[in-house]
Amino acid sequence: MPKLKKAAKMENLEQMINFVLEGIKNKNFNGKNKFLKKLRLVCEEAMVNIINYAYEDGVGDIEIFYDFSEEENMFILKLIDKGVAFNPLEIKEPDLDLSLEYRQIGGLGIYMIKTIMDNVEYKRENNQNILTLSKVFD
Amino acid sequence: MEAKLEFNIQEKGGIVKITLEGQLDATNANSLLEELKKLTDKNIKEMVFFVKNLEYIASAGVRTLIFSKQKIGKNADIYLIAPQDEVLEVMKMVGLNNFLIIQDEYNE
């Protein structure tokens, strides 16, 4: 799997997102162009969570892996950090029926990720947060 | 680095017009929010976001819209004018499309 390791800082966000987008640009699968736009959103939301919350002193890395399995037509994105334990799947989902006045500010990003991707998996292993996102195409 | 977001904010008679161009994401949503916060004490009736040239909005940008209603224009109608498909799709994804006034054009 192609891998990139960068300091978890907002100034590196664009480079980290582009690493993933450039990597699957040349793959062939149904609905690619539409998915690439949504994948930018998925990457941003997942990486920004780590940048903002993983490292209390603000210093630490994000490791990014991705893969596209031609056999299964499946895209996988894996993000690893060594920050505080954080399971995004435990965050309460936003109530989409509430009007703007009553909306909670949190939980939107992970909700977007779950909406776009087919599968979101979280593991805590060896003091690492491992977030694996995948989507299968027709 | 070239700025990913350009914005312009004008307030007159309780109507705020905000033009957004480029990408509204986690790297720049705060700078927009800081500018909008300056309007907190005004009696805002309408907040009109002109987004024809906004190509991308992430959750940080969505939060700016929510914040606009909650902190700046509690009694204001929030307009989204001429959103591109990608932006509209995000609004639908998070269920904000029913609570914003989404139009192709803004009539003064």
C-alpha cells in the first residue's frame, strides 16, 4: 500500500489529501469522477479530526495508507495516529431533522464519512488509533 | 500559497451579503467566522451567502452556516444563492437544505 507520514498539522492537510486523490486518479472504476470529489471530503474530515484532537500538545504524526483492489473494485483508506484514544464511531450522530437554531456543531464530519463510505472501522492497537474506511464500486 | 477561499462581506440595513469563492474548508473557515462575528451586535434580518463560485464545502464550512444562525442572526433567514451541485449535495447530506432558503438568484 502506498504510504505517507506527515506531521498532523493543518498546513499539511492539502498535501495529505492530494496524496490520496492523485493515487487513485489513474484507476478505472464506475463513478470515479463523482467519487473523487466526495473522497476529498472524506479525507479532509478524517484527517482534520486527527489534526485537531489526537495530540494534546499538538505534536505527532498521521500515517496514511490507501489501496484500490482491482479484483474487488474496492478502495481502502487507512489512517493511523498515536494520539489519545478516539473512536469516531462513538460520536453521537447529528439529528438531521433539527433546524439550524438547534443543531449541534459536532459530529458532522464523521457523519459525512459514514454516509459516503460503505464501511468505517476503528481499532485501538499498540497505543494507535487505526481508522479504516472502504468503499466497493459496481 | 494561493488562497483557497476568497470572501467578501457587506452589511447594510440588517442584510448581510457574503460572497464565497473557492473552497471553504477546515484551513480557512475560522477566518470567515472571525469576520462574521464582528456582526454579532447588529440586528441582522437576512444573511445571504452567494456561493455560485464556491466549489467545495467541508463540515467546517457547514458549521459556519450553523453558527451564522445561532450566534449572529438568531432571527435571520439564511439564504444560499446558486450553489453548485457538490455544495448542494453536502447540504442535503447533513439535512440543512430544508432549513436554508436556497435560490438561483437573490431578489433585493
